Amino acid sequence: MTKIAFDDRAPVSPQLTTYDEGHLLDYLRLLDADIEGADWRDAAGVIFGIDVSAEPDRAKAMHDSHLARARWMTEVGYAHLLGCERPLKR
């Protein structure tokens, strides 16, 4: 399995992107870490493979933007995966 490089910031597109598709598992890992109450530094180090102590600002920005995108995937982006025009009503 080929590991896809991370951008410093996740996409902000209103549509699902190729980047999103390549990082779906990483988004799930971020959501799991967040739900479990993991420290963002630990999650960023493990998921992004970044030295958080050497690049704390970059690591925090990466973590926050990717976690926000992961949350977007649970609210809107999943509909694109399902082929829906808009999210399903709850």
C-alpha cells in the first residue's frame, strides 16, 4: 500500500477531492483519536508522521485542518461517496 503525502492543510472544497479519497482512513483515525480524547500531539505524530516537538505550529495546523475536514466528511462529504447530491436528512 502506498502512503499518500499530507498537505499542511486539508482541502476546503465543497466537493470531495482526490486528496480526501486518498486520506479517508486517516480522517477516520483522526476522528477516533478525537473521540477517545487523545492528545492532538500524539495523534499528529502518529498519523502525520511529523515531529511535533520540532514543528509544533505546523503540526497543530495540520491536525486542526485535517480534523475539521474529517468532521466535514461525516456531515457532508459522505454524501459524495454515496453518490447523493446532498447529505441525507437525519
